[in-house]
Amino acid sequence: MAEVTDVRTYQLGVSRPPLTVTDLPEPEEVFGVRRLGPRELIKYAIGPSLIALGISIGSGEWLLGPQAVGQYGFVGVGWVILVSALLQTFYNVECSRYVLATGEVPVVGWGRVPPGWFLWVPISVAVVIFAFIAGGWAASAGQGLYALVHGEIAPSGAEEPRIWAIALLVLVFLITASARRISRALELANWVMVVSILVGLLLIDLFVVPWELWWDGLKGFVTPAAPPEGITATQLGALAGFTALASGLNWYVMGHYRDKGYGMGYRTGFIAGLRGEGRKLEPVGMTFPEDEANTARWRRWYKLLLTDMWGVFFVGAMLGMLLPTILMAHAVESTGERPTTANVPTFVASALDDEYGSTLFYIALLLGVLILFSTQLGIFEAMVRVTTDAAHATSPTLRRLIEGDPRRFYYPFMFLLMVVISVILHLALPVNLVQWSANISNLGALIFPFMLMYLNSKLPRPARPRAYHYVILGLNVLFFGFFFINFVADFVGDPLITF
């Protein structure tokens, strides 16, 4: 059990200092409004889900889902998408529960799990970097930009798409550097990109996709079936891992609830951009007393979290998977060809060009670039954010060196990471890089749900999960863990299960 050491602190877990106990803020105080109605909800409270959705649409939704459907059809693929999205959205909520209740981001919270931060914080940072440093989304977006500029698909092995990919990494750096509050800049960018992407895809689908393919896509989501013959463990594991977000590693995005000011995140500060002056980022979190007033505030914050995650993220992720996959199915049907690992980023655009002319070709390419860039924007920034949060929270020496300003670590590390990714972009095909990242994400499902169970069971009583929440976290372990184990077996020899 968590132990109350005195009236002002709350010891949660091991190896980290106790949390300061203070009142939860009211949502109106955080968002600066008199009343939080529907308009204020959309304008001020919704946000972190959009960052997560912007990341998710470019991986499973634009690359891996359409590739799987294009090669194997909806049957046996669609239900994997739905189950993955449901489990991941629930997992997102549980990760965010900890953030709202303590003001600590997950990578810092892992340091409270036995044996302590000296093991779990470095491992957590390493897993995130190892999973996402490949830069497959930037490489895929570079292919789309090349086609936009030249009006044709890049030849195999061309260098120019990689140059465009590196330019997009530089653009991420500039967006974060020009922001007053980095999380807010990412939210606004994703508002524009996600709405443009979903509306654009919807209009194209309504124009070109027959209604029977819409029905096939919807039916595929809810029809349990064996995986299609010929699909590999790596492909299916990647699809499961990157439907919605990143399976066991979704926690790396949930820290944006702290920067948004949700719950105790309002008390612990945020990472400001170069143009902003942020509230001091506290190295140790805070929590709330178990009284009636704070319990009522907690329920309000938790309701906002559920609205953001289930109302925006889950719905957007399912639409983001349905619209590209039925478009891919139509492209396969109309061309008589199937996408390959090499051409999946531009396959649909080429098919639309052949059937409807250059206008739809360029529109599809532009949507593809937006989709993939929204993913790279979120992932690139998140790798920097996770490392910065971990280093700032656990190293008093670093805090002295940077004089308590995390930006003095954040931006140099972002530049270093940009150089490393620019080198890795030259080593493999973009979709191969994404498949690798997705399966490494499934590794996280064998580790972090158990750590989350430990942490959330020790929160103040009003914030603790119900018993069935632990069961669903266990299902995350079984579902995504199976795909990771099968991926490893396939990588070193023969998969445990073949399809």
C-alpha cells in the first residue's frame, strides 16, 4: 500500500521522492473560462488526443493497414484492427490516469516501480528511442513529396526523397522552436492536419469507392476470422501494433496531458518553446487529498479524459483506418495489382492518376504527405520529450547545468537526434522501418501494463482503477505480447504460428 508519510506528502512506490499533496485545480481555472461548455471543450480541453491521433494515422492507418488489406483483403485483418484500437484506447486512458493524478509523465512514474528509477527510466527511454528512431514515416513522406514535385513516383533507391525526409525533420525542429508552448503548437498543427486528412479522405472515398467496398470494410472490422493465408507474423504484428498508436508504448504520448494542464499536471509545469516562458517544470509530481471536494474535481477531470480519448482518439483512429483501407481496396480492384513494401506510400495516388487523372493524383499525394508528416512530427518530438523529462526528473546535476530550464537539453538533443535519423533513413525501405518500429512497440506490451497496474493501484483512492481495468490491461499483454513473441520467433527462425 502507498503510505502517507505526513499531512503534506504521499510516498508512492520506491526510489523517487514523495509527492506533494495539494488540491486539484478546477478545469475552469486551468483553461481560463467561466464555464466549460461544448464550445470551450472543443476550443480548450481537447488536444492531447489529436497529437496521438496525428501520430497514429500515418503508421497503421496509412501504411500498414492499407498494405495488409491491399494484399490480403478485409477478412481476418479488420477484426485485428478493431481489437487493437479498443485495447489501445483503454491503455491510453490508464496511462493518462497516472498523469492526471500525479502530474508526472509515465517515463518518470516508471521510476517508482521496484527496484527503482535506475533500472526502469533508462530502459524506458532506450525502448522508445530504439523503436522510433528509424524514421520510416519521414522517409515515406519524402517519397510523397518527391512525387508532388516531379509528378511521378521516385525511382528505386533515389536520394532526393531522403533529402525531402530530412527537410521534414528540420521543419519539426522549427515548429517546436517557434512555439510558446510546444504541446499547444502540436495540437494546433494536428487540428489542421487531422481535420484536413479525414475530410479529404472522406470526400475522395465518397467520390470513387463503391458502396459494397464500404460495407466490406465495416463488416471486416466486426467479423472475427483467422488471419489470411500468406500473411507473415511480422506484417500482422506490425498491423496490430500500429493500429491506433503504438500498443505497449502509447505512454510516450500521454505526457501531453501534463503539459495541457489536466489534473495535477497544472501544478507541475510544462516544457515551453523558445518563444515562451513556461511555468517551472517540477522534477517531482504532486497528488491530491482524499476529500469530497477533490474527489468531485477528480471525476470531472476523468470525464474530460474519457471524452478526449474515446470521443476523439478512438473514433478518429477507426475512421483513419477505414477511409484509407477502402480506398486501397478500390485501387487494387481497379488496377488488378497489389501494393508492395516499396510502393505502398504512393500506390493509391498512382492508381487514382491512372483512373481519374492528375488532379486526384496530386490530392492523394498531398494527403499522404500530411498524414505521414503528422506522424513524424509527433514521434520525433516525443522521443526528445521522453528523454528530456527522464533526464530532468532524475538528474540533479543536469538540472544545475541547465539552470532548471529543460529547453537547454531539449533542443540540443533534438538536433542530435535529427542527425542520427538522417543517417538511418538511408539503410532500409520506409515501410520496413515502420514494421520494425511497430513490432518493437509490441515488446512494450509485455512490460509496461504490469508497471501501470502497480502505479495506479497506489494512487489516492478516488483515482484508482476498478478491478476490471486490470483485466483489460492483462488482455493488452496477451494480445500484443503474442504478436511480439511471434515476431521474434519469425525473425530468428520460424514463427510459432504461421498463417
